[in-house]
Amino acid sequence: MRVRDTIITKAQAVVPMERQIQGLHLWQRAKRLVVDDGQPHFTESPLPDVAGLDLTDIDVSDPFLWRQGAWESYFRRLRDESPVHYRADSAFGPFWSVTRYDDIVRVDKDFETFSAEPQIILGAPPEGLDIEMFIAMDPPRHDQQRAAVQGVVAPQNLEEMEGLIRSRVAEVLDELPVGEPFDWVDRVSIELTSRMLATLLDFPYDERRKLVEWTDLVAASASATGGSTDTDASYRAAAEAARSFSALWHDKAARLAAGETPGYDLITLMQLSEDTKDLIDRPMEFLGNIVLLVVGGNDTTRNSMTGGLLALNRFPEQFDRLRENPALVPKMVHEILRWQTPLAYMRRVATRDTVLNGQFIRKGDKVVMWYASANRDERTFENPDDFVIDRRNARHHLAFGIGTHRCMGSRLAEMQLRILWEELLTRFDDIEVVEEPTRVQSNFVRGYGSMSVVLTPKGGERRQYGTWRERNATKADRNSTTPDAGGSTASAPAPEVPRGGRSAERTQLDLRVTGRRAVAEGVVELTLTDAGGGSLPPWTPGAHVELTLKPGLVRHYSLCGDLADRSSWTVAVLREPDGRGGSAHVHDELVEGATLRARGPIDNFALVPASRYLFLAGGIGITPIRAMIAAARSAGAEWNLVYVGRSRSSMAFLDEFDGDDRVTVWAKDERGERLDLDTVLGEPRPDTLVYCCGPAALLDAVETRCTPWPGEILHLERFAARTVAVPDGALDSFEVECARTGVTVTVADGATIFDAVEQAGADVIGSCMEGICGTCEADVLSGTPDHRDSVLSRAERERGDTVMTCVSRSLSSKLVLDL
């Protein structure tokens, strides 16, 4: 680091954030007395018909493109005639526009060629407000900082948050006026998102509207996104936000130091993470990440709440279908996000010369991925400008991006939208838009300033308060979007594209065995490092890694080393005399210096934050539990461990727990009797989560003992698939329809869904083929799966919207899968 940079860094750590921003503001105001502020100034005028423009004159960065409703025709022409389009001059400088779905997927997934640094917006924010945030970082820094806060939106935590979200939605909806116009954006969209943001940040609840106000001002500069030119207001907002969040950080740090049990909010999670615990000493980076989290929670959910209602008013036939069948709400949520696309794009910078769809892109060129265009790409979505509440492939929208930078709060946003519409449909028979909404001035945020609506209560008489809906309603082409007999919309199969799920975006890398030692009788510990000498991806307690020990021999092992150590991974492997060859290969043939291919880390056994834990480990099952105990210690949570083994000599890492009265060691050769699970488990406690890993007999016994327990108290991980009793109604054979590839196959007795659809040409990926890794997961569009895996939680199995194709079957004569 240069001397100048060192001085700046030290100064930033000492001078309060608020003062730094105020100083920069004063400097900018002084400069403006002498020279222009450098901000572009926009004056709205009618945009020309795109059909009359030369391709080189098309500028989709114009901030009025969305407000004037011209964007659909502009992007349609680029998709058809110039899908990778160069604009040589604009208010934001030269840039490439990528407008087709497949091209955007390629760019978004290739962070080595297309970097997110230093900004993800088209222009450059005003000096001093170009604050760092992890969405504008590349791995490994991006992964480290994202991992610090990712847990707040883990699936198990979302399930626990659902009740709170529903109660707050109910509060807002029950206070709305009925039968008279009001502003939906202010009373519903902004109010609900600000309440959720205050909860996630543990921000003063009565000041929650400030979160929206600050982000609207900081994220909408003219030089960055074509917004307003009031830079003074942006600086003031940034300074006020810096003061409030800095005070919140220090208050939480003091409470943690005093021994207070840590909360589960974003700032506390940053303080507990090794990678971000000193973020307050990098104040502008701290502020940037807070702003990022607030902007993500504000713009995406807030504008989708408004956009979804607007879409239903423009397509009233779909509103009628929704009233008749509220069960379509979860599917409609994906269509809302596709149709609205609340953030229009993300920017990248080419790190090297490359070619994209026939266009030569030079190192250093700006490359803009127009998600809004991809979500209207006719090559992926049939009749894409229509709003179809049960569109078959709507979940493949790119509103959240794809790849490393995919929005970490996507599941939370989806849940908020689902709950909102579930609660709306129980209260109101109609929600009518009565005048054209106002839209924000921006090329980045597809947002709304206001939208006037009138509510008709459930059972009330629908009345016409205006003619807006009559003028703006769009009749879908019945020949192209006719509901089939099953109620879904028939359309041509869309091309296969990468999708999310447990198997998505796992890092593949080459590892070298750099350490090997015996840690117990029959147990060898391996130290693995990157074969190229680089850092390894971060991981979380309970994660495992897939190792290709040799061609055709793939095994999964839990990571059990130091969470903070990015230079190496640690696994421990038990020799299994009756195994299938994996452990024998590790013990007998895998020597120091050997290299092997790996995928991971893979996290199907995540540690959910709690104030108290009970850990049960059987034999080699101590490996994931070891890392969980370290995390519980770091978080200040209470915990107890019951460690069961054949003998003390066979129990790995036992010496680490010597003298700890929280640990019960149950060596069978000493105890001479079986572990009394009734005594160990007792009755469920709402503040305690139970984590168990070990041999099948222990897991089966614990799962049986806990069957009556509520919710998600018990968490299990199996090294082998659990024994699943064949349920009543199980079918010997059944049909599987692959919705995207358009084929239907029969899965015979003794065959697997995976094999049947693979042979039929569906693009599937598998690994363990035993239902324990989650790689082969597929979404269920209709039908009732017969779950026989060891990955899904009880709640996930009950929802029935996903299935592991390698082992599970069907309880209905036909399953329709999103393949």
C-alpha cells in the first residue's frame, strides 16, 4: 500500500463517517463555485420512435425511457438487431448493452472476465459517495463480506420470520381506507418495506421511514443513474445515515462486550464475523454495505409490490383467475418479479479482451446487463409482455441476477410478496388503480413515486371510480396463452437455462493434500489446500465438500477445521470396512502431495442462529458438530454436546473437550448400556435447537423420538441415506412431465426419476445418487412427490414444491417438473 493510501486509511478509521462526508460535501460545494459540478443535467422531452433511429443512435441509458413507456420497443429492437450493442457516447460515457437472456446469463456468471468492480451502476456517483459495497466486489472479498450477513436470510430463519412478516402486513392492510382513493406506494409499498428493513437492521422502529428516504437520495444521483441533480440532499442524507448507523454499531458492540446475548440482525452478524468485525474501521466500506442492504430490501420489494398490482389491473382477466384460485399466489410472485424487474440492470467491466455474441469487447469496456430486457426476451419467455400469473417458466427470471452476485435476499423478497397477496385476497375483492402511476427518474430503478388505488372489501360491490383500468387493460392473445386443462398456461418450451437451488453455483477447484494425520483409531484427518496456491472459498458450520478421489469415485465429507482459515480446509475420514471403497482409498492410497478435484462448499446442514443448542454426535459425526460448537462459542450461545462412540480411542478430537462440563462423553465400552435419548432430549424448548450427526441407527432413533416436536427444532445430517418406509399410496410406476423440454416419461418400478428424465434428454445433474447431497433437486410444478431423501426439512417435504430426483418418487400418477 502506498504511503498516501496508508494515511487515508488511518484517517478514515479515526475521523467519524459523518464528518468525512460533511467534509467532502463542503469541498464539492467550494469546487462548484469555480467549476461545473460534473453532474449531467436531464430535461425531459418526448423520446423518438425507435423504428426511425439508426442503431448507433439508440441510447437505452436515457432515464426517461421507463417513465415514457418506450423501453419495451427500444429493447425489442436491440434484441432483434443488435443484442450486444455499443453506444459510443452517452451522459455516462461509452458502454455495451447486453439485451438477450442467454448472453446476460453468460456475462453474469463469468466474474473473472466481467468484473463488478468498482461500481454496478452505469455512471459514477459524486465524489465521496462512491462508497464500497460487496455487490461491487469480486471474489474472494465479495464472498467474505456476503457470508457475514447471509445467515439472516437462511431458509430456516425465513420460516421463523414468516409469522412476524404476516402480522405486520395485517397491521398495515387493516389500517387502509376502504372505498376512497389513497396512495398505494406510500401506504403499502413503502410502509411494509420500511418495517421489514427496520427489523433486519434492528433500527429504531419509529424512525423506519428514514431508511427509505436516505436510500432514495443516496442511490439516485444524476451522474450515476440519471436521477435528480440535488447532490446537496444526497450528501446530507449520506451524512445522517452515517451518523445513525455508526451509533447503532457502537451501541451493539458495547452491549455485546457487556455480555448481552447477540441478536440476529445484520449489524450484529457483521460484528460476529471475522471478515467484517472491524468494518467500522473502514467507515466508507461499512456505510456502503449498509446502504447496499437497505437499497436491496427497499427497491426490489417495494417496487414489486406496486408493479404486481399495476400488472393485475392491466391484465384484469388474470386478476379474475387469481380471485378464483388464490393458490396461484406463489407462482404469481415469480411472474411479478419477471414482469416488473425492479432493478433494470447491473454493470460489469471487461477484465480482458473477449468476444460476446460476435462482438469484440476490449479490456476496460463497460458492459451493462439489462435484466429488464432479458425478462422480456421472446427467445426465453413466450408473449413476454403479457402478465400470466401461472407462467410456466417465470421462476427463471433474472430480476435477482444469476451467479456469484445473485441477490442474497431473493427468498425474503419472494416471501414478502407472497404474504402480501395472501393477506390482500382474504380482505379485498378488488384493488383498482384509478390513475396512471408516477415513475421515478432513473435508468437503474424501475420504481414508482405514487399510485392511486381504491379498495373494495370482501363481499362488497365493485364500483367504477374511474376509467383508467378500462383504458389500460390489455387482453391477452387467447390463441397463445390459453389455460390448459390443468389451469396452467400452455406455451412453447423455453430453452434450458441455469437455475438456482442447492446445486447452483458451487465452486469447482483443484486441491492438494498437504497434511495427513491420525486423529483417532481408524480416523485420518486431511489438510487440503488450493493446488494453485490461492485462497479457498469461505464456508459455514455444517458445510461439506464433494471430493473426486479418483475417476468414478466421488464422496462427500464435512468440513471441520477453522472457519477463519482461508488457506486450507480440513476433513476427517473414518475407515469403513464394509464401505464402497471411498474410505479405503483415502486411508490406503491418498498420500500427501496428491491432488483431487472438489466442488463446494455445499451447505445442506446450516447452523441456524439460536440462544441455545444441544449437539448430538455419533462417531465420525463429530466433524460438522465440531465447527458448529466453535461458532456457538464465538456467538456467545449456550450449548451442550453429547458425544457417542464405540470407545474413547475411536472418538476423533475428543481431547478438545477434556474438562468441559458441557460435554457428555458416552463411550459404549465404558458405559455398557445404550444412550437414554428420553433423558438427553427431554421436552422441546422453544429457545433450543437440536443438531445431530452420526450413524443411521442414532439418527433414526433421534428422529423417531422427536417426531411429535413442533417446527424446525431438530436438524439432522446423514452420511448415508435414511431408511424410508414406503408410504401408503406409493405407486409402482408413474409419469413425469418435463415442462421445459416438453417430454413425458414413465418411471417404472426400480427406476429413478433422474435416470428416466436423463435418458429422455432433460438436462439434469447428479452426484451422490443417494439423496444426501441435494445436487439433483428439481422444482415440482404439479403432483405430489414421495420424498425419500435425507436433505429436505420436514417443512420443505410438507410444502411439496421440490424433489430430489435420484431417490424420490411420486404419490400421484403424474409429476410435472421444471426440467
